[in-house]
Amino acid sequence: MTYSTEKKMQSDDSEPPAKRSHTDFQSAQLAAYKGSDLELKCINTIRVLAADMVEKANSGHPGAPMGCAPMAHVLWSSLASGGVGRAHSASNPEWWNRDRFVLSNGHACALQYIMLHLSGYEDCSMEQLKLFRQVGSHTPGHPENFCTKGVEVCTGPLGQGISNAVGLAIAAKHLGATYNTPDFPNIISNKTYVICGDGCLQEGVSGEACSLAGHLGLGDLIVLYDDNKITIDGSTDLAFTEDVNKRFEAYGWHVQTVNDVANGLGDLRQAIEAAKKVTDKPSLIKIRTEIGYGSPSKQGSASSHGAPLGSSEVVAVKSRLYGMDPDKSFHVPDDVAAYYKQQAAEAEEMRVTWDAVYLKYKHALPDKAAELERRFKHELPEGVFDNLPTFIFGKDKANATRKFSEACLNAVAPKLPELMGGSADLTGSNCCQIKGSPDFQKDTPEGTTIRFGVREHAMAAICNGMFAYGAFRPFCATFLQFAGYALGAMRLSALSKFGVIYIMTHDSIGLGEDGPTHQPVEMLESLRAMPNMNVFRAADANEMAAAYQIALLSVHTPTVICCTRANVSPLENSSRVNAMKGAYTVVEAEGDGTPDLVLVATGSEVWRCVDAAKALQSDHSIRTRVVSMPCQELFLQQDEEYRKSVLPGNIPTLSVEASSEHGWHRFAHAQIGLTRFGMSGPLEQLYMKFGFGAENVASKGKDLVDFYKQRGVDVPDLNARPTFVNFQGNDH
């Protein structure tokens, strides 16, 4: 469906709008809005506030907010005022059934902050608008969910927001199917609205996510596509000429076009109302806009995208747009403020009405209500860890840690309905199927197994959206090497403080014959380099149980659980409790006194170090301690006394990990690791070739001890180095 009935400003004059006189421009605006002068004034207020914010910050993106202002106005207006009637609450921004809004083109965040300000959200006061992009403000340069109430997800990297929105829509559809009843059909009934731009739809992650959204029939997802035909480099004709509508129709979306939004709202309203009625498909509304609308010299130009307009240009914008005062900055006219106050009040009334219904629901269905409340609080049910398996050395047989992961996943799942997720088409290989869990599909939204398809990046971004919704602990799985496809979204998990659980199998050269394209030499260190990310590489089944306990307890930190394809046996002294400290001694040196050598390893290399320690003692009388370090991040959080008790620092220490050596220098004096990519071949042959066999570990351990003895020098104390903390306090 294409809407093009609105009168365009150029219809009676061949001169482009940007070149018209201020008076003519205002007259044309008023004529196009057909008497809705207050709404026009509201939209123009949004535009000039965006220009003011960017100008004062001396950085930012004024163009998109000025072009998208009509969309935002309609999204924040009530049904009674001709808007979409979006449910939200300034007094309770985390109200469960609010309609979610995602600004996928996050560089346009001035638009979102302005709408939150006009709607009464405390974090976006006028003072905060004036502090746009300043250190410690609630109005950072791109939206941050942990910084600004009313912001659902961190956006900025293009394509992430619309992909998060797919996760938000999945969450709503599943919760509604699970907790709504015939008597209470609207406990969870919200919609998810998105504004996205040309850049978002060029990113591959959005294509992955939108393809899946169409397959799943997410009818409560409505995307407003800001088709301004401008990118940083210039016109989209340079690189983006496909038929977006046909692409989305092929995805299975309901698609409409609004040819002109700058000059009247009727077509946009009609399109949104039509989208709301389509319940079996997500909707895309392609809306033709002009970037920098109202700027005499920069409207429709890339020059309005990512830089202040300039003080004289801002004055000209205010002179040009109906109802604006060129002598005032950061000004909201009284009638505009009153209009949005009324819209917010009507939205608030929707929450009040819902609250009354929920009280009845809670009385009628106390168990359902209690579970829903627990889930939204991210509280774990009592006894959730009771069934985590304990494995005994010498009794339980060897197996791959991916199989131990599967056992742990299925041990906690029966008590955790919020545990929902799946694999990027590797369910059997990743061992991540929850037994008895049906698929989440278009016609079975109550299912908790998501078939993500071969879409690693979207998978991670969708899980971010699900976590952002609340009431979910999403998990997703692939081979560790393919985390590289998902890194953009995984980074946002960490930044956003979303406790997504990543199950990453085939975690080293130990996957064998598939070769270096699949062997994750650099990936462990890439993930460990991310702040607020726990990377857990378990050595055996007991450590894997620790990984799951840590993952579920870490609500605001994502966890990567790395799993082997190769079999490992339970270690004699492995411990779930000790593994939760990040590192601990699994084999102590024989006899009394200080060890001669410390071997520190992770995952499938730990038992090889155990064998090496035995050889060092029997063949060379080198008393060797073996430390398992499943999670560096957790170990570094322990107090100094504990850390030194495990890794004294002044004893020759050798790290062993079938991955990059990077990052181990802080823990060990020397490393056995990889400085090149792997190769194809049987596992044991590869381990021997690259030096991870017990015999070579023992040899290198002896060499390290001899190195310091022969030189007659003290072993450098790795714990004696200073640590500087350059940032104190909270983010905001």
C-alpha cells in the first residue's frame, strides 16, 4: 500500500522548499497541515530543540531528528489526538505492558530525549537536554538503556536496534501466550515500535533479524523506516538502490509506503492504523522524509547529518518554521507543553487501567502472577541449583564439556521458564536442546526453543532484546569461532548489562579436522578483552556446573560458556565452589613448602598439566602445583590474599591454553599457546604438533625452572606490579 494523497509543498511551485523565503515556507506548512497548527507547532518544537541541543554540544546529528519529528509526534500522541496511542508511563518507566520504542538509528537520539522530556520523564529534564553529550549526563551521544529511563536498548551501531526489537517482539509474543488467559487477554499485549534509517537496513544484522521476524509472524512489531535517501558519504544512490519494500515483502512482512510526511500526518496515521490491524506479520512503513527539514541551506543534504548546523543557520531554522521564536533557545511554547502533558496523561491512564486489571488477575491466578513478578525481578526460584550434577573422579566417565553443558542446562531448565533460546542451526553440535521444550514458532508462541537459523549476529542481538524486555534469561549457541560473526551484539550485551548466556562449543584446535577456519585461536582473548563479560572455560563437569551457576547469578553481566568437542575426565580435586572463584589449585605440589613451579591452564589443557606435573615430580623432582583458571574475570575479582594463595607470583609460572598467548602475561612468566592459526587433522596429532602434550608441557616447565636457576636471579614477582585505576565512580 502506498499513500501519496497529502499535498506536497512543491506542488504549486517549482522552487525547492529549502530555497523558499521564510514566510512562504511557513505558509506552505500551514496549508499542508490544514488547520492543525498546534500539531505543526509541536513538530517544529521538536525540530528546533534538536538543532539547539546539537549546537550547544557542538557535536551530534541534527538532520535525522528534524526529518523524523512528525513520526515521533505521532508515536507519542494518544488515540484521541490522532496518534498511535502508545502505552507508556513516565511515572513507572519499567511498567511491564508498555509499548516498547526503539530508535534504531541511535545517532538521532536527540529526538528520543526530546520526546521523553515532553512526556515528563525525569531523566530528560530541560537541564539534561542542555547537557546533551556531556560527561555524566542522562543524555549521552547515543541511547544507553542503563543511563536514561525510557530508553529500552543501547543503539548506535546501525542495525542493532531493529534486531533488538525483534527480540522484544518475540518476548512479548511468548509471554502473552504463556500468561494471558481468556478472562485476562491483555496482561501482556504490548507492541514494539521502531524508527530506523537507511543505514540500519544496509547492515547485515538487520537482514538476518528481519528475515526471522517475518518467518515468525511477529505481528506486534511495527517499523517506521526513515527513507531520507542520505548517508554520510552522500545520496543513497551511491551504494543502496535496492527495492527495500520488495525485500521485506519477500521476508514475509506487511509493507506500506508514505510518500510525504513533512506536509501532513494523515497518511502516516492511516498507515500505522493499518499496520496495527495486521496481526500475523510484522509491518514496515517506508516513509519519505527530508533530512534537516527546515534548514534553509542544509535541508536534504548530507551536511545536516553529523555536525551542528551553525548558529546563524539555527536562527534561520527558527525563523522559517511556523510558531518558533528565533530569539529563544531550548524553548517549549506553553501550548506545546500542555499538548504533550495531556498525551502523557492519557498514556498514564492506560497504565492505571492495566494496574486495576492486573490486581484482578493476581487474585484469580496467584501462581501465574507470582511467577511473572519473580521473572521481571530477575529473581531465581528456590533450589534452582539443587539438581546441578556433581561428578566424581574415577567413577564418572570422560565426555566432552559440551555434553556436560547440556546436562547442566537441562538440570536448571525445569525451574526456569525464563530460560529461552537456541542455536544458530547447530543444536545437536552445541548440545543446547532443553528436553521437552517445544519450538517457538508462528503458531506455537508458547515454545521456548528458538530456531535462529544460520544467523549468529542476529541471534545475539535478538537475545539482547529479549533480556531488555525483562522476565527472560535468553541463551544462544554456536561454535566459538563464529562468535566473531556475533561480536557486535555480544559487545552490546556487555555494555548494556544484559545477562545473556552464550554457549560456545568447539572451543580450540581440539575440534580437529575442520581445520583453522573453525578453530578459534584468537576468540577467547577477544571476548576476555570486553569489559563486563565473564568468559568461562571449564576443565570438567564440576567446573561446568560452576559456569551455569555463575551465568544465572550474573544478571547484569553476560557469560560466555566455552565447551570442548573433545572428551575430558573429571579431575580428582575439581570443585564447583572453588571454580566460582575463577581459579583454584587442583593439584598441590608434593611435600611441604613452596612449589618449584606452577602450571596454570584452562579447559581441556588442565588434565594435560596434571599429567605433566606427575612427570615433573617423578622424573626431575620438580614440585609442581596445577591451577585451573576457568574464568580470569572472576579470579581478578577475588581479594589479594586469595589471588596470591593460588598464584604466588614469585614462583616460576607457565600458562597452558590451546589459544592465543595474549592476556596470559599478567598471570604467568611464560606461555604455551598459539601464535599462528591451527590446521586440519585429528585432535591428538594437533595437540602434539602444537606443543600441548603432557610431555612437552613438562619439558617447557623444567626449562622455565632452569632458566631462573641458571641465571641466579630472583623470579620476577607478577603480583608486585602496580595497578592503576583511572576511573572512579558510576557511569552516570
